[in-house]
Amino acid sequence: MKKAILFACLSMMGIMPVLAQEPLIRPEEGKTLLERVTKEGKSIASSSMNLQFYTSGAAYLTDGKLDEAAFKMNTVRLEILGSFGKDFSYHFRQSFNKYSNPHVLDNISSSVECALVNWKMNDRFTLTVGKQCVQLGGYEFWVNSIKVREFSDFNNNIACWQAGVNGAVSLSPTQTLNLQVLNNRSGGEEEAFLYGRPAEVGKVRVPVLSTANWDGYFADRALNLRYSASWGQLADKRNILYLTAGNVWQKGPVIAYIDLMYSREGLDSKGLVSELSARRPEGGVTAQHVSYFTTIANFDYRLHSHWNMYVKGAYETGSVYKANGFYDKGLYRRTWNVQACAEFFPMENSELLIFLHLLYKKHGMAGCARALGAESYSSQRVSLGLVYTIPVF
């Protein structure tokens, strides 16, 4: 059964033409590929596969007027995890909701979210190599995205999956220091910036992001603090700085967190300020010298083994800290979002849930944005959906 499932998955990933050729290694009954290659008896210690499925029917409104009501396949992802030998593990995940064209910089399909190998070199140090998540702080950023009904603008516009390396240093049983160097983008500059790199700004030759992350648990592991600082180059003399902090309390029926996230960007990598220039007769231009700040607060309460409810809110700002072109210095946008969600778990100890989610979001445009033709508005969404992480094996 496992072989049949794996064969089907490999077919979906587009490698059937390779399998159709004469195999380089002839199958040996009862042995894995690793065992056949190494000839040393090394075997897969564990492996698992799951299919992550998230669908919903939603009504979208702007200023209280219905724009659209439709069913969507929000997320369909295939995930494979496992370990081999004593010190190695792997993690692969592919999304079927993203484009499959390979990125220019990292040379891997944009639909592949992560493809990494962990090497536990000793009891204190683990090396991770491959496409992985940027080690930013914050619960909303770090939690599995299939558990989030609506992200903050900040997290929704970060290119969080990048190729590179991470070294995890175990400071104690409850504290870890991560030192990471990744690409700060996957594709070309035309993909990284909403309106491309401004002509007067030079190209960067080493587009990497370096991160130091501290992850600590306290109060019998009920309190988790996840703080990080990141720095990298977006273009010549145009850097990016991230300061992020996650403060999480998880005990009994309660999950509560407050995330604080700040970025200072020589070029607008998120595009939230740059998009405000789209109404100009001359067209939009990527903004320079922008900063973003976000505060996220969430409270989950598990009412019963079958019921969970949460309320969540976020306040965000986008500003220009140094005038450039037609972008004056000052505040451009404020956004607020408030969410409420009820989740029903039909089966105990299952990843299957049915939810009803309500969202209200206010997009407030400051004077600098109104000077570019942008206007304030509100958006609402009511969605009823199903989330299921289906264990394949």
C-alpha cells in the first residue's frame, strides 16, 4: 500500500518521465532506495505523509456591499517527513495552490514550500540545509499556516520560504539559539518588488538575509518567548532590518499570544506602500525607505473536546521614513482587523475541523496616501469551511 501511495505522489510531482526510463539501480525486494545506495544497511528510521486540505465557502464584502460569494480551495498541500540513520531527518512540503515555475534565484519550483535535511551533529548543535522558513519571531508567523484563517498584512507579504542554512544551538533543554543565512528572495527583482527595482538603485550581488533567533520556554513550558533580529541587503545601499517578537501562553484550554513585528526596508519588499501609487497617471513606482509595524493579539479557548473559539485582532502601520521621488516622509496607512471564529471538531484527537469565521478589516489611508489618490475603505468576510490534515501513512 505504501509503495502505491508513494508512486502516485511522485507522479504528481512530475517525475514520471524519469521513472519510465531504465532504472539505474535495479529494485531489490524489501529494501529502500537508501539501503540500496549505501550498501551499509542504513534504513529509514521513520516516515510519514499527510495531505493538508482547507476549503471554504465565503462571502466577501467592501463597505458592507457584497462583492462576491464563492467556494474556494484555499489550501491543498502534500507533506512528507521522516528520519534516516541516527542523526538525520527530512521535511518536504509542496503546495498545489501556487505557481510551479522554477524561481530564478533558488532554482526550485515556487510550489515547493520546504525541502530540507536536518543533521544533528551532537547533542548541542543541529544543522539544517535546504529550503526552509525564515527564523522570525511571532506565533502567527511560525504556526502552520493551515491553522490561520486570516494573516496580518505583515506576515501575508513576507517571502518566508527561502533556501539556505540554519544552525540551532541548544543552550539548555528549554532554550535554543538559531543562527541562519538564507536568500532574501526566491526569484528575480521583478518578483521581489511590486514595480521592480527603481532605475537609480543599483543591483545587489549577495541577496541574503541573516537572522539570529532565540526561542525559550518558561513556567513549565507554558510560556514561550520567540524573539529574532534579521538583516540583509535588498539592493545596493538598500538594506532590510526585521525585529520580531512572539509572546505565547499555552496551558490547559488556553492559547494566547501577542506578536510584535517591525521592518525597516530600503526598498518596499512587501508592496503595501508602493501599491498606493497605482492610481497615478504615470503608474506605480516601488517606494524606498519604508517601515512597517504590526501588533497581533489572539485568545483561543477550548470550550470542550469538540469545540474551540477564538478572537483575534491586529493593528498595522506603513510609513516612509525618508522622502524619495514623489513619496513624502510620513505615515501612509493604518489597518485594523478583528476576527472571531468558532471551530467544531467532529472526532476527538483528529485534525478534522469545521469552522465559522468572521472578519472585519478597516483600511485607513493617511494624508500622504490620499495625496496619491488612495482612499480609506473597509472589507468584511464571512466564511464557513473545513480543514483536515489527512494522515496518509
